Amino acid sequence: MYMKTLASSLALALSITTGAAFAQTEAATASVTENVQLQQIRNATVKITYADTTFLIDPMLSKKGAYPGFEQTYRSNLRNPLVDLPMSAQDVIAGADAVIVTHTHLDHWDDAAQKLLPKDIPLFTQNQADATMTRDQGFTNVRVLSDKAKFGGVTLSKTGGQHGTDEMFASPDVAKSLGPAMGVVFEAPGHKTLYLVGDTIWRDEVDQALDQYDPQIVVINAGYATMSGYEGAIIMGKEDVLRASKAAPGATIVATHMDAINHMFQSRKELREYVQEKRIQDRVEIPEDGATVKF
């Protein structure tokens, strides 16, 4: 009887241990495969849901044709934005826990966003000047992302770049109009690291961010926006998408910031053809407005 009882106890203990180990393995697997979600809204406006926290990035919420085209840029005769939102502005805002404004150019932070967003929503800016501007617009919970910040279990890290070429920045007037812009890295335990590159051309700062953070998701503003009278562009384009696929061989590249503003020289159609030609289509996501990508 004693041996039978002992055997039963050992079997029960083994069953409990095995079940606990399975549960731990299952929990660990769930943690590692926790979803990161990106919804393309329009232009550089995206919603990133990361560690159960939703960030609204660079909200431009105005109706089609609300503003004149940007002066001294490609197709400046066209009115911005070129297309309507794929949903109502209220639906864009819905569910957002915080806003990140990488810089305050009109196509990243417009009058409609300033009017429609709750004034007490947590709002991250790149520097004190942008923080002062947004506070003057009535926002009461503004935070400067000077280096790193924690929000809702997410670590946000500021990255650098340059919103145009050296030739452009050699002109004081052009340099002032372009101004600084930041990128942001998103990190949380059990989640793929996401690098939002922001409005920049390829610079050493981009290489440094890729080396430092080793992101598994890289979001590139890839519309190749151009200025009249200057070679090159003020943001990345298709060749940078290819470069990113080589510099971060384990990452998925998400291309955004196309087809919505007058000075975008590159379309989604052109980029899709290019990534097919370069045989990197399995590594590159080019979402349409309103589409959601899960990782």
C-alpha cells in the first residue's frame, strides 16, 4: 500500500511539475510573440500599439485640400493633403494613450490635430521649443523626449538625423524652415524593438541607432520629398529602404509617408515595383492608408 501511495504521489508531483513547466513555457512563448501593431493612417500619421499602449504619431487630421502646397517644393501647385483620411478624425484619435510629435511641420502636426485632440493627452515632443509651442496651443501634459522616457511599460528613446542634405542646411533660411526632427525607438520586455526613423535622410545617426538597438521593425518615412533647386531629398526614399534591409537583415521594414503631400516624389506604386526588382518584397511592408500590420 505504501509503495502504491508513493508511486501515486510521485506521479501527481510529476504531473504538476510538467504542467507548471508547460505553463511557464507557454507564458514565455506568449511573451516573446506579443503583438506589435502599426496602423497606417495617412502620410506620417500612424498608430503604434506597443505593450498594450497606443501611440498616435505625427497627427495630421485635416480634410483633403485644406492647405496650399509647400512653397519651393515639388508640385507646390497642389493643395495638401492630397487625399482624405481613411476614417473619421475621431476614429483616428480613439484609443490613443499618448501622442508623439517628431517635429511640428504642418504635415506632422496641423491645426485640426491641435483642435481635436484632448488637451490633457500625454504629448511627447523633441525639444523645449516644440514643447513650448504645444503648451501655447493649450496642451497641458507635454513632455520633452530629451533622451529616454518610460510610458505605460514602454521605453521610448530619442534618435537623431537630419531633415535634408548638407547643401540645404548650408542655407540659413532653408535650415530654419527644415529644422530638427527626431526618431523614436520603442522597447518593452517580450516585444520586438521598433525603430521609427522619422523625417531624416540616411545619416550616421541612423547607423548608430541600428547598431545600438538592433530593431526587428524599422519604420521609414520613404516618400523622397524634394525641394526646388536642390539635389537629393529631405527624407528617405526607395534606395534607403534597400539600404535598411541590408543594414538590419533581421528586421521588417515598414515604408510610410507617401502619396499624401505635394512634395513626395516617390509613390507606393514605385516603391512596390522597386522592392520586387530588388527581391526584398518579403521583408518590406508598404501599407495603404487605413491598413494595419501586425508583427
